[in-house]
Amino acid sequence: MPIKNNMTTSMLSSIPAVLGGAPIPDSPLPFVRPLLPSLEDLHPSYSEIFQNGMVTTGSNAEKLGEEVARHLGTDFAIAVSSCTAGLILAIQSLNLPKGSEVIVPSFTFMASGLGPVWNGLRIRFVDVDCETMNVDPRRVEEAIGSNTSAIIGVHQFGNPAPIDSLQAIADRRGLALLFDAAHGFGSLHRGRPLGGFGRAEVFSMSPTKLLIAAEGGIVATNDPETAYHLRIGRNYGNPGDYECLFSGMNARMSELHAIMALHSLEGLESAALHRNRARDKYVERLSEIPGIRFQKIAEEDRSSLKDFSIVVDEEFGLTQRQLEESLKAETIQTRVYYCPVLHKMQAFRCFAENGMDEWLPNTLYLESHALSLPMYSNMQDREIDQVCEAIERIHANASAVAARFS
Ligand SMILES: Cc1ncc(COP(=O)(O)O)c(C=O)c1O
């Protein structure tokens, strides 16, 4: 009798949850689990601002800028209310001719495209490299025309963009280069933190990132004029004498957010190391499964691993969406980043000419094959094992699972 029970248990444990088996994790695994500073650590600083009433325009947002600049090794880092606001203001600071074209990858988050649009610029979408998931410099070069004024590189999921090639193209063709570094805290290019490349790099500190302010952004630059523009631009365009110089906005960071980010900064390096170790463990185990590929990170670089993205090839036996659904049944939350890609979104469709799909084959491939798995700054080995085990057993039953979806 016990033997039969054992057999039943082991047989059941080989059935994916999507086909009626029990989910593998003992408790659900969310896609992100923000690692926040402890409330006790925040308490003294919060008490202080509650007592003195300086909940905004105080010293903490300035201190955050200084500490981040020191961490990144840049001359300036200006705290703003979000990466999106930072991108809009940083692009505004470039003073690009209205209606000129900015080169942007289509495989990215929508905010990468919003910065140019808010500045009355046009977007020229370019393809990414299928392996690095970053913009392909050859496609950038081909896309440059007489109306091109700037290039926006994105460090996708924290994987540094081809910075040196993009800078060389920008220099040769007389174009401005800016980086959407939303995912970039914790990343290194040739051992150097991101932040000092291009004219400016714009980071996000929302809760899916390694450095968290709840909401917030940083514009890092070595250019004093860009820094000056950002300081005034985040304050409506008011340099302090109530005389508005240009159409800025309220993009200030509150003191509550700045305090959280200052404490989060202390854990940034260990978060990046932890995520990189988690990636190694994921890769070691998932490499055994046919049809799973990983984002390629250059030997000399380090990704922040803001997201751990895999590519689900035909050989796996299921589509990216079928794997997503099967993992959901296992109570494991994943994300399809990015779908739809930018050139298909209503806000940006006006920039997608005929033939755009043929021009962006890798973007379309990744849209339908890339899947981001759970990744946390404090992810446990056991949790990685559970995700891998779930994927293994889904793959082992791929035909039956595929039939369930047909
Ligand atoms: C690539 C990219 N750019 C910009 C942003 C916008 O950041 P925020 O939410 O801080 O405005 C995000 C958000 O995650 C992003 O993924």
C-alpha cells in the first residue's frame, strides 16, 4: 500500500499544474518582489521631515543626487519624479529641431518613445540584436537620414547597450546620443557604472528596479548645461527668481521618495551581485532544456538583471504564451516583455511606415518569443529551483500541454 501511494505521489508530481498536477512552489512566486529598506531604518529621517515640515524641496533630494553621482562617477546626477519625466527634460535640453527624427528601438518600454513625442520630435524605429536584445548599431547607421537629430539607446533589462559603437556613430554623424538607463542601476560597462555615457543617462527608481524610491528617476550627466537645464526644468522652468525660462514641469522628487532611495542605494551593489548569481543558477539549470536561450551579456559588462529574460524557441515545444500560461497554473508569475512592441502601439503607430515589420524582424521575433522569469534582489536558490523544475516538467509534457491549448 505505501508503495502504491508513493507511486501515485511521484506520478502526480510529474504532471504539470496546467494538466491537473499540484503547483510546484509551496507559495506563489510573484514576478517581482521589491527589496525595500526596513521601516526602522527609514524612521529617523521620516521623523525629522515630519517634524520640520520639509516634505519636498529639502536636503534629501539634493543629497541623493550627490551620492548617486559619487556612486556612478559622474559630475552630476539630478533627482526627478520619474524616469519618464527625466527623459522628457533631458531630450528637451538637447534643443533638437522640431520635427526632426530620433532613432529609438521598438523593442522597449513605452516611455522610451514618450520622451521624443513630448518634445515634438518624430521617431525612427530600429531593430535590436536578437541575442543581446539591445539596439543593433548596423540598423542605427542604416536608419540615419538627413532629418535625424539624435539616437536613444536603451540598456535593455540592464544589459549595457553597444555604447562604444553608438557613440562612434553619433560622433561621426554629428548626432546627440542619450541613454534610457531605466534598468541601469547595478549595471557596469567595462567595469564602470552606467551614467557617464552619451550626453546623459536617465534611470528609473520604481519598485521593479534595484534602487527603489517608490517612484523616481535620476538624470546622470557630465555636461554642466544639461545638468543646469534639468535643475530648472524639474522646477517648472523657474531658476528660483519666479521668472519662467522655458516650458519645464513639476518633476521634483519629494523628500519621502529621496529618503527611501538614499537607504536603498546602500543595498544596490549587493542586489546586483545577488541577481547575477541568481542568473548563473538559472542558466546552469535551464541550459539543459532544449529550446531555451538567454540574453547575451558581453564578457566585459555586467547587467543589473533588472529582468531575467529567456527566449522560448520552437524546439521547446510550446510558445512563449503557452509557457506563460502553464507557469501561471504553477502559481509562478512571468511577464511578456515587450508586447506589443512600440511601433504597434496606438501612440507611436504614426511613425511606423509601410514595411516596418520587414525592417524589424528581431523585434517581432522577441515580441513573440521572449519571456521574463521571476527575479528578485533576495531570490532564494529554492525559488529558482522551483521555477526551473516547473519549466522542466512543462517541457517534458510539452505535447500534452500544447494539446490542452489547442
Ligand atoms: C525602458 C524603460 N524606460 C523608461 C521607463 C519609465 O520609468 P518610470 O516609471 O520611472 O517613469 C521604464 C519603466 O520601467 C522602462 O522600463
